[in-house]
Amino acid sequence: MGALDGKVALITGAARGQGAAEARLFVERGAKVMMTDVLDDEGQQVAAELGDAAAYMRLDVTSEDGWKEVVAATVEKFGKLNVLINNAGIITPVAELHETSLATFQKVTDVNQTGVFLGMREVVEPMKKAGGGSIVNIASIDGLIGMYGAVAYCASKFAVRGMTKVAAIELGKYGIRVNSLHPGGVKTKILDDTGMTEAQAEEAFKAIPLGRIAKSEEMATLAAYLASDDASYSTGSEFIADGGLTAGFALEG
Amino acid sequence: MSNLAGKVALITGAARGQGAAEARLFAERGAKVVITDVLDEEGRQVAADIGDAAHYIHLDVTDENSWAAAVKETVAHFGKLNVLVNNAGIVQVKALVDTSVADYMKVIEINQLGVFLGMRTVAGPMKEAGSGSIINISSIDGLIGMSGGSAYCASKFAVRGMTKVAAMELGPDNIRVNSIHPGGIHTPMITQAGMDESVMKDIFSKVPLGRVGQPEEMATLAAYLASDDSSYSTGSEFIADGGLTAGFSLEH
Ligand SMILES: NC(=O)c1ccc[n+]([C@@H]2O[C@H](COP(=O)([O-])OP(=O)(O)OC[C@H]3O[C@@H](n4cnc5c(N)ncnc54)[C@H](O)[C@@H]3O)[C@@H](O)[C@H]2O)c1
Ligand SMILES: NC(=O)c1ccc[n+]([C@@H]2O[C@H](COP(=O)([O-])OP(=O)(O)OC[C@H]3O[C@@H](n4cnc5c(N)ncnc54)[C@H](O)[C@@H]3O)[C@@H](O)[C@H]2O)c1
């Protein structure tokens, strides 16, 4: 399938988890991919497996200068930039509002929210030059509903959802589409950081309509759809892949 | 791309507009398609253009018995049924105070009852097929209000709500159910509602993408939801509206 032929994508947090799955699938479907992360060994390893269609660069998404450097290098290496996946993100151990320090709150905000703001801002010029583009912001179901013990994370993900819509309104005239992707539970390392064990996570997701936690690959296919021209009339909207978690609640079984 | 290989899809209201575009794209991507509508001549023509991968059946979506017969014929013809696109619909623009019960019920029966009957009828065969995807074509009018749309908005909000209930009930059988919310799409629904090309251009130049959508751009979204690429999505809204519902601008 060459649905992403002609696309050059920059993916943040691509060393592992969903970002790595996106890099793999995007290359498989014809795109060139600039993978970025702060985990250099893992990032370089994935890029090496993918061959010439992928490259790795270090990018801490909170660094304004880092963004400028990586965007320029991507255009230099692959000739243009027309897809951005703002995927990098962190979560902190479950803690109630009154137990959340300012430092924790700001750390989550910096990575999950300011990182997305900087990324969107820095790719506008190259995407205009490319004649259009697609920005996919990885939010979460925690950008749609509340999650106990995650005040900073929910704040940042709701903010991503909101910024997505503003960017969509402003950038539509340049042919740049901007959408948010809202994963439910996905089996990646980030779950360790909530303090949940793998077994607990698997168990927790048995109660949702599809009865299971997702694989990273199932988020990559949605990101690929939004990156492709198949999504040409979608901008400023939420795209949810949560196994039905947010569909409603059941009084039965 | 052949990511719909192995899928058998029934599409309602597929004689023209978005439904016809879906039928064409689905067949192109490897699916077998049953085209249904009340416009038999146009429907048969679309099926004939596609060839052996398509089959036409007359189906008025408000008729319970016709649903049972159409689903049975689909399974007999193509061996199974694992995708349903509830696309048939009518629009009505009438002020609340001028809407008679008959006006109101006509829209509800086609747009809302039709979707209910469709979902209910395919659940059995999809369970037998081992999995399935039901795609309900709602509208942005299932997300926000439209002046003159008391019946239309009611029906499209209802579709959005029923989608979530069906997703919860059918999830355990691995049947996914999602709604699509098109913005303004260039089909006979708009052109026959008396909107001429220049008025249409003018209205939709105000959305962020600055243009009306094409039926093919809804077909690609329906194809995504029909395919296994969307394996973890159920009970959600999928919007393709050129940014119409993203927000408002005080500029220009
Ligand atoms: N796994 C889930 O259940 C889940 C659910 C909803 C949303 N998400 C979101 O999906 C995205 C991807 O997460 P994942 O599940 O693949 O987890 P992950 O922890 O495997 O991946 C996140 C990646 O982001 C990188 N990263 C962290 N801080 C960074 C920084 N400052 N600069 C650059 N990179 C940084 C990490 O090194 C890591 O490689 C995140 O935005 C996360 O919030 C995950
Ligand atoms: N065109 C738009 O701007 C727009 C926007 C949002 C949503 N929609 C929805 O998209 C769907 C497709 O509409 P379209 O734009 O292709 O318009 P359309 O009028 O070209 O197609 C609708 C089809 O439904 C068929 N139909 C009507 N009543 C029926 C019945 N009782 N049984 C079976 N078939 C019946 C019609 O014969 C027609 O072929 C509809 O549900 C509509 O409400 C359209």
C-alpha cells in the first residue's frame, strides 16, 4: 500500500511505543520519516531497522531551538515536510490534585502541551512551502473525559484538543489540516509510569466494549489515515480509538 | 490498495451521492458490495458499472421485512455480511413552528428508524461472520444545531446516540459501530434542495478548508472505518467537515 507515497513525516517520541509503530507503518506505506526522541539508543536502533526511508535525530520537544534545528534538518534531508505527528508525552504516577506539586504540573505541561504548541508553530512554514500538510496531535481519552489522579495530564491533553481546533481554523487556508487522535489504553511503557502492572492494565480493559487493551499498531493505522490524502476533508476534529471506553456506561454485566 | 479484501458490505441509499461513491471505492479496494436504494434504475446502473463485485437490491430502509430479505439475499449472493453502511437519508429544512407531525415523522422514519432496523438486522449475520463494522452516516447536524432542522437534527443526533449503545452491546461480538459526520457535501441532497453552485461555493468558502466536500472524501473515511485499520475504534464520532465545527473566527 502506498497511501503515504510522497509524504515526509516528522514524528516525536518515536523511539518506542506508539511513535515507533507509526514510524514503521508510515515507512511501510511509502513515507519518509524523521524519527525524534530523547531516547537516542532506542531511536537510532528503530531508524536503522527501517533503512534509508528513516532517520533519527534527538529532539526534546520542550526545546524551541531543538525544534528549529530538527525541522530544518528534515527538509534538508528529505526535501520537504508535510506531516507532523506530535506524539511525545509523559504521565506521572497517580496522585490526587492536592498531592500534585507545581513542579510535576509544569513538567507535564511542558512536554505534553508546550511541546505540541512549538511543533505546530515550527512546521507551518515548511508545510506552506510543500503546498499543504497534515498535523496529528496525539491527545488521549483523557482529553475528552476526566481521569482520577491525573490533573496535570488531563489538563495538557484537553489543551492539545483545544489548540488543535484553533490551528485548524488558522491553517486551513494553507491546506494544512490539524486533527487530534485520542487513544484509549494502549500497551506501551507509559503505563508503567502510572504505577500499573501489565497484568493490572490487561484486567482493567476487560470491562470496555471491545474487552481488551490496544496494540500500538492500532493507533498507527489511525495516524496513517489522518496523514494520508484519504482524510482530505477532515480538520479540527477528534479521532478516537478507545475500544468503546468513552461510548457510555453499562448497568448490565 | 486492497485493504477491504474479504469484506462484504451492504450500503443503503447507494444509487447516487455518497452511497454510490462508497460503493465504487469499496469495490476498488477489494470489497464485494450490495447496493441498495429506492431509486432502482440509478442503483442498477451503479452496480452494472462496478461489475461482478456489486449487486443491486431494492431496499426502502423504513421497511422491516425488506431489511430481513435484503440481508438474507446479501449472504446468499456473497456468502457473508461484515460491513453495513447506513447511508440512506433525506433532508428537510422547515421552521419548527411550520413542521407538521407528518413532516417530522417522515424524516425520523428514514434517517432514524432506518438505522435502527439496519443495525438490528445485521447483528446476527455479523456475529456469524466473526466480526463486523457498522457505519452510520449522521451529519454535523448530529453535533450542532441547524436552523430549520428540528426533524433532521433530531434524527442525526439520535443516530449518534444509538451508535454508542450499539457499540457497547455488540462490542463483545467484535462488531464495531461508529458514526460519520459529514459537513457540506456536493451531492444531489444539496443541489436538489435548491442550492445553486454559486450559493454553495459562497457558503462553504467560510469553513477552514474553504470549500464544499466531495462524496469521494466521505467514501475514504467510510473505507477506513470498514477496514481492519480501525480495529480499536468503536462508539465514536468521525467528522469530515472541512473544519466547520472546529470553532468560530471573529476575523474576516
Ligand atoms: N499508552 C497509552 O495508554 C496512552 C493512552 C492515551 C494517550 N497516550 C499518548 O500517546 C503518546 C505516546 O505514548 P506511548 O503510549 O507510546 O508511551 P511511551 O512512553 O512508550 O512513548 C512516549 C515517548 O515520548 C518520549 N518523550 C518523553 N518526553 C519527551 C521529550 N521531552 N521530548 C521528546 N520525547 C519525549 C519518550 O522517550 C517515549 O519514547 C503520548 O503522548 C501519550 O500521552 C498513551
Ligand atoms: N450532502 C450533504 O451535505 C450531507 C451532509 C451531512 C450528512 N449527509 C448525509 O449523508 C447521507 C447521504 O446523502 P447524500 O449527500 O449522498 O444525498 P443523496 O440525496 O444524493 O443520497 C441519499 C440517498 O438515499 C436514498 N434514500 C432516500 N430515502 C430512502 C429510503 N426510504 N430507503 C432507501 N434509500 C433512501 C435516496 O434515494 C438517495 O439515493 C444522508 O444520510 C445524508 O443525511 C449529507
